[in-house]
Amino acid sequence: MRFELVPIQESDTSAVGLKYRINVNMDLSVSNMSDDTVVLKTNVKISQGLGPENLIANRKDKTCIIPLPSWVENRVQEQPFMDTQFLYILIPDKEDSNLLVSYDVIGTGLFFYIQQLNYPDVFVYPFDYEYIYPIGIPINKIEVTAPDSMKIFYSHKKGTNMNEEITLSFINKKYFQEENLKIKDIKINIFTPDSLVNDTSLIQRKKELQTYINTLSPYTTKKEEIDILLLNWRDEKNRNAFGRVFGNLCICDYKFAANSLFHEVLHIIFPSKVEAFTKGEYFIKESIIEWLTLYLSQRLDKIDMTLKLGDQNLYDTHINDITTWKLIYNIGPMILQKIAKNEQVGEERLAKVIIDFLQEREGRITDYVDFISYLEKYVPFEIAQELDSIVKGLL
């Protein structure tokens, strides 16, 4: 599969004001057909003019290229931003075929739709936001191209639900300055807007981040290259700033503290795959990483040990937003620190258990039950059970 970021010509009146579209090309093998139609599915959130169009399908035979009937059907859902599209390709004889399929898609590009402050200099197409490529087909290899003015970041992994997890990101080189750091076997590439290159606060936070990453060397021998993109990604009205990992790229608001940047780096160094809506998912996805961030940056003293669970508990929490932020990032680490302070455990031991758990489960699906079972092997059983009870809101 090849993705190409293509400039939209001003003469194209169907996409007035938009700067780029993505051309998707597939070399698709089809076999054992039960009927005469191949159906591919995408889910571009807002279909009007942004979903797949200009669909072309050809069968590639030994001697020629044979055009095949094809068309796109958009299905608008009752809930907003849940549109799905079906791409139909007709193969009348049902023969095993090698197909060449292409279409154009604009998509919402995350920052185009949510954060217009960065448009048109940043485009991100994450699989968990919308699939601009067909869902549920195995993809052996991808290629990504773009105009010379754009820098490309992409990742391609197998998902927990066996869907392909492809994230594409593009930034305008003209507006970002790249700096490179090498810390043991970890290479860090930081991309900063030109207007912030001399910002003294940001320079200091980058230096702090470097010292934090140095603390990783005793815990991992992994060779890693990490890209960090700093930009304006904030909600001033609600005083929120955002950060997220997209493959080996982490995008963060430029005002992020050094330890918050470090938190995102740890997500890349110690990745975990947890199914959505499983019990305790955000304790595993975020709380243990936040505690580890505080441990490695020697900031465990910043944890407020007087916090109360209240009516919510981490075990039944399945959203990560302003309503659950304190629970996930403050109370979760507090629960872990309560366990770490037990003289039969200790902070260093707990950190090693968490790191070993994440390293052993890398590339595999895990969950909260798996973590508690692992914890019970390396700390006293009753202490692991105490943590379990607190997370579930039973204590």
C-alpha cells in the first residue's frame, strides 16, 4: 500500500480552501471469492468531500490491465462523526485476481479538524481516529511519499484487534527546526516551531528531559529513535494542554513540562497494548507510566498522598478526559506509591516489576488482571491484593 500526500490544485473547486489530499494505492491480492464483489471499508468521520473518491480498480493480468467496475457508497450514521464508506469492486468471474486499486481521500487529519492553529503545516492521520485506508485486510508493506517541503513520519503495526495500525504524520519543514540528541542507545529528534527555538523556558525543559532520559540506561538496552514534535496543542478556554504518541512520534504542546514530555517518551520505550473497555485499562495504560515517570525523574515527592478516591474508581474508568484526569494521573500514582512505601516492596523494586512487566508483554495484548497476577509473583500476595482492592474502590 502506498500513501502519497498530494497538493490540491486551486482549480479543483471540489476542495476549495483545502491544501492536500492523500492518494491511496494498493496492490491487492484476492482469492477464494464467494461472490463477485470485493468490498473494502473505511470510516472517514465526515464524509462530505473528505472521504474516498475517484476510485479506480484494475485487474493486472500477465499481458494487460483490465478495468473493473467500482464505486463508493457512503453511509451516514445517526451519531455524528461515525460515517463509514464502502468501496465496491466487481469481479464478474470470481477468479483469483491481482488488483491495482487507487482512490483519493482528504480525511480530517486530526489537527486540521481539531486544531486549526496548526493547519496547514501539520497533518496527522491516526488509525484510532479514522481509517482512511481499508479496515481488516492484512497489509504486508507500506510506502509513504510527500512533497519535498513536508517531512514524513509513519508507523505500521498489528493492532490488538488484528486490524492494521497505520499512522501517518506530515509537517512543513519550513516552520520547524530539528535538533538531535543521542543518549546511550536512544536517539531523540526534536522538532520545534521556528518562533520558539530561542524560548529560554523551552530550552531549559529540553535539558531537563535529557537528564531524565539518561536515567533509563540501567533499565533498557533497546535501541530506539524517537521523534518529538512540539507545537500549539491546547484548549486555552478550559486550560488544557495535550500530548499523544503516534507510533515513534510523540506530539506535545510546547508548554509541556519536562516530566510530561518524559511520560510520552516512556510510552514509546515501554509500549503496552490494552483492549479498550477492559477493566482497569487506564490504570495500565496511564497510571503505571505516570508513577514510573515520577520515579525515574526523582519526583515521587510530588505525589499528594492525601487524595481520596471519591465515587470514581480506576477499575471501571474507560475514558481519559478532563473528568477523569485527576483519577488517572494523580490518584493512580498515589495508589502505587502507597504500595511502594511498604517496607516489603520499596520504590526501586516496584519500578523494576512495572518495567519487567511492560517489557515482557511488549507486542502482546495485556490487561489489568495480567498485571495483578504478575505483581503477585514479585511482591507479597497480600500487598498486591491491597493494591487491587484500592484500584477497585473497595478500600
